[in-house]
Amino acid sequence: MTKIDDNWKKIRLKHLSKAIGQYGANLSAGNYLEHGVRFLRTTDIQDNGELIVAEQGAYVDKELVLDYLLQPNDILFSRSGTLGRSYLHRSNIIGDFAFAGYLVKFRLNNLVYPKFVFYISKSSDFLAQIEADAIQTTIPNFNGEKYGNIGIQIPPLEIQKSIARFLDRKTAAIATLIAKKQRLIQLLEEKRTALINQAVTKGLNPNAPMKDSGIPWIGDIPEHWEVRRLKWEINHIDQGRSPVCDGRLADEGEWGVLKVGCVNGGIFNELEHKAFPENLIQDFDHNINQFEIQSGDILVSRANTKELVGSAARVSSVRPKLMLCDKLYRLHLGKRVDPEFLILLLNSRLARYQFERESSGASGSMQNISQEKLVDLLLPFPPNRAEQMKINTGFQERALIIQSSKSKLFEQIEKLQEYRRSLITAAVTGKLDINHLEQEA
């Protein structure tokens, strides 16, 4: 077995670099373009070191980032927010890339094989050093100097290359397995969406007489159903406020303000909120209690990406002192509609079609649906709440089976990710047989 010996030297990262870490460019969203230099932010880097798809990235004018352009084998680390993310810029990537201010760049010298350092940055030992020494302010922080002072064990260059080649093969195989399971999750989600659409347009009786709804995107519906505008089922709508908040969750007894993502996926997530500082509440020019979220509330996103604007969820339970934000609507229903059935309707394809058609906004990444457009949605309704509730119950029984399958796949993915991390850690700390690794090549 290979072990840490005199051939492995503990060296600080700054001594393996041509210069101590450089911070990226501080540019705002107002500088973003549809084309230009790809501008990497912390959120563009996935946990495995890969970038999000180019279509979801940001681009800027090259003249603004001439001092921040990446060269092959530059390595980036996140220094604020989600710490420990890293990205190695490779020579086979086409186009110019620059990096943002919450990232720090190290340009490595010839003592190390860049891919080996990248794998070290994914090891449990490296991440533990960051966690132990992170500055805890409103959000975790880890500056370039601290990264530079991290000590890492470095074997001879040829061993570094052997370890990196081995990990390239192994992590690629793991990534393939994870991708297959993620595809299965996607297919299950598509099945769930199809079930929703079937439930809200056909009901539970496949043999029920049907009629043409008269609306192309709705199609045929049961003969005794009718298409109604949403405004006929709503008593009134609340819209919240978005005061300045801290970038953390509210402590017990503190007020928090919901984020728009709390309704993504059709399930309310109370952890999607930010703390409302006590010293700012006294200057809040509204009665804060009128915006407090209650169990049973129906929430709809007013502003989000085109794919998520109009996402809706019902609050089943909620902690005290959570406040409605201005990017969410709260619907107060009349007595004809079952709230859970309405959530199915709002998360169906036929509602999704109308949300995407009626939303507007200057940016493709942020669209808005006005109250006027929201209440004008055309939706098919069974005539009474009893039938609506029965349809929802039937859907939930089938959805539970899908959710169980998804949960198992998520657990399998998590185990594969843990295995990848433990394999990387063992390899870069000399706990694997290097000769055996080379024989596997």
C-alpha cells in the first residue's frame, strides 16, 4: 500500500502557485449580455466541479474583464456563500472565460499536476480544513489568504498524474451512474405531471361521457364539468413585501421573509426564507402581522423564471413569524373549490401553458405574472367540492408511489456521491496502491 512517507511533502497551496489567489471582477447583473465572455459565478459551479449549462450562464463584455480572463489549468475556489466549490479550467473548453468576485483564482506552478490539486479540493480532508477555519459572519467566508495557507500532501509528479488518471476513470463511471438515476427521477417527475394533467382534465372515471371544453389547450373534459376563470373562485389576493434581510435563516422567535422558491415543485418549503433583522422591523411601514403565513394558505409565485413563475403550493404547517414576500401571492378562495384540487390545477400543464404565455419581463431569467393575468386563468372544474376532493385523494395515492421511488433514487445518488468523496480522499492521501492503479489503466 502506498503511504505518506518522505516522498510526500506537505506544502501550502500558496507555495504551489505562481501568485497568491486573485479575486474576481465585481460586476452586477446590469452588465450581463446574451453573448460575450462567459462570466463564472459561484452558482455556476456544481459540487462536482462541472459548470452549469451554458444557456443558464452569464456573459459580459470582454473589455470589462481583461484582467480576469482564465488560462488552462487555473483553479477557482468559492470564497463566500457555498464554500469548498472548486473548478479547474481545462484547455479543451472553447471561448473566453472570466470569474466573479466571490471566487478566488490560483495559477499553479510546475511542482504540481493541476488535476491532482483539483481532486485534493474535493477530498474530505481539504473541505474539513475550510470548515474549521471559515469566518462566520452573516454568510460563511474564506478568503484567498486562508486558501493559500491550506497545507496539502504532495507526492512526486508522476504519482500525482497516476492518481489523477485513476480518479478520472472512477469518477467518470460514478458520474454515469448518477446521471442514469437522475434521468429516472426526471421520468418519474414527468409521470407525476402527466397524472396531474389527467386528474384535472379527465377525473377518476375513464368511462365518463366527455365534451369539448371549447379551449384548445384544455381539450375534452367530463360532460358535467365546466371551464371557469380563476377570479370567479377567489375572494381576494394578498401580495407581500420584501424588506432588506440577512442572508441566513431566522432563529426561533425571529421574523423571517419567505423567498419565492418556497413553492417550487408544488410543495411548501418553510426553509426557503431569510431573517428579517429586529432593528429593521421597527422601521417597517406596514403591520407585519397581516403578512404572516398561516396553515392552509395557498401561495403562488408572482415572479420567477419562465419555467417556475406561477408555481403554487398549499401551506400544510408552518413555523410562527414567517412573512409573505412581494414575489408571492396569497389566494383566498370561495367555498366552491377544494384548495388541494386547485393546487393540482395550478401545477398542471394547462395552467403552465397559460402562465408562460401571459408572463412578461425584460429578462428571460425573471418573468412576472400580474394579478389581472393570474385571475383570468381558464381552468376546468368539477361542479362540487366532494368530487374535487375525491379526485385529489386518488391522485395523492398514486403520487405517493412515485415519491417513494424518487426518494430511493435520491438515497442511491447520495451514497454514490459519498463513495466518490471517500474514494477521492483515499487516493489523494496515499491510502491506495499506486502500482495497482497503474495496472488498471
